[in-house]
Amino acid sequence: MSLAANAVVALIGLLHVYILVLEMFLWDKPAGRRAFGMTQEMATATKTLAANQGLYNGFLAAGLFWGLWLGDAGQSVKVFFLLCVLAAGLYGAATASRKILFIQAVPAAIGLGLLAAA
């Protein structure tokens, strides 16, 4: 079960690296606009805000990878950062888009469940 938990944590970390790239570097490019359903004008006007969001997603990824790097000693680090991802996913689903629930919150809840079972 520990291997499955760590695999899910790693996948969630990679997801947040991907979100970092989308928000920091591709926000006003076709891939970023398509991912977030924006016009060029909206993307241009919000580019700085998106880069800030991307940086925070990078911190979430770094925390998850740090927990993995620590091995067994990183259990509490992984739990903390998964709780942060879960909170961000729930807030995003309530305020921005319901699909964030399935992209962020549900995987984080699965990761937390697997960590608890490991």
C-alpha cells in the first residue's frame, strides 16, 4: 500500500508542476487559454496573477516531492501538503470551477486515504 500511496503523491506532485507551467509560462498561449477557457484579452489582463498562482502550485509540488524524498520520515510532510492541495481544490471548486474538485481535491483525498492505509 505504501508504494501505491507514494505513486499517487508523486502523480499529484507532477500534476502541480504541470499546473505551474500552464499558469506561469503558457497562460496567454493557446495551450493555457484552452486549459482555462479564456480569451486572449482575459489571459493578457490576468497573466501576472496567474504566474503568482503557478508559483504557489510549484510550492505544493515541492512539498510533496520533499515528503517523498524523506522516505518514511516524510509521512507527515506528505499529509500536510496533501491537505493543502485538498483545501485548495475544495476552495477552487467552490469559487472558480467545479472541475477543480476532480482535478485537485479528489486525487488529494485518495492520496490521504492511501497514506492512512499504508
